[in-house]
Amino acid sequence: MKKAVILVAALTLSGCQTLDPYTQESKTSNATKGAGIGAVTGAVLGAAVSSKKDRTKGAITGALVGGAVGGGIGYYMDQQEMLLRQELEGSGVRVERIGDQIRLIMPGNITFPTDSYTVSGGFYPVLDSVTKVFIKFDKTVISVDGFTDSTGSFEYNQNLSERRAASVSQYFASGGVAALRLQSRGYGERYPVASNDTSSGRAQNRRVEVNIRGNQ
């Protein structure tokens, strides 16, 4: 049974090398990683629920099913990530991939006027591009999180972060993204990504993060 699991996992991973269109480097796609993890998990479960004499067969069946499920989620997010990177190139919005989740980091200086929670008019085309991708890839849930620097009172920063996150979320909804897929939260000055002791650090901390994950 152990040999069967190793064989199926190896075959699943054999097609893993793809060319990153942005770095031109060969890499293992997230779809393949998901397929490999799903294959191993499915093999273990398949063997566990099978009788002793059918354990190897159960492992292989479970691996194939698990690989298909894991690969499907990874592939779906791979395609969404690729389109987001194309749409957001040169916009100032950073796209990060974390497993089967995608994060968009929108700097505050291009998203909102100072001390305002009204989206800057010049940022509308960027949000329109993101909205278009969200509508195309509708099997995801979206969390919009707002953050500030530490300038001002904790209460003020908390309120501003909540309003900014809500403004971006509402913009997506007004563009046709289903409201049930959207959630907005504000974290104020909590969770800084840089030091608040410098102007450049504070600028990095003023941001909106859009987290995208599969709902299936």
C-alpha cells in the first residue's frame, strides 16, 4: 500500500513544472501542489476505510479522487491569480499568493485621500478591474481588511479602517459582486507591516488588504 501511495503521488507531481509568466522561472504550480497533497490524503483515507485485502486498491482510488479535488482548487486559484496580475500590473497594488489564497495589498496613498474613507476617483479603474475578475471567478469569498498607521487615537484609527474597508467592499458590490461573498473588517493600527517610527513605515501600514479564498 505504501508503494502505491508513493507511486500515485509521484505521478501527480511529475507534471508540476510550469513557467512563471512574470519571473520566467520554472516553478511548481499551486494546482499541482494541491493535487499532490490531495492525493496523499486521499490515499490514506482510502486505505483506512477499505478492507485489508482491498487496502492497496482503496489507497489508489482515494489518491486519484483526492488529487483531482486538490488540483481543481489550486488550478482555479492559479487562473484567478494570473488574471489579477495581468489586470493590476503597474497599478501599485501588490498581488501575493499564500497557498490556495490570494491577497491584494492596496496602499492607502493610492486608494484614499488623506483622512478620508471615500475611494479616490483615480483608483476606480483599478477596482473595476478587480471587480471584473471577481465576477468571472465567482467560486470565492472575499474579505476586505482595513489598516492604518499609529498616528492619532486608537478609536479614530479603528473607525477609519472600518470605513475604508467597507467603502472598498461596497464598491465591489455596486459593480456586481454578490454581497454574500463579501466581508469587511477594520483593524486600525493593529498588525503593522513596518515601523510606525518612520514616514515610509507609516505609509506601508496605511493599506487595504483584499483576501480571496475558495468557498468549495
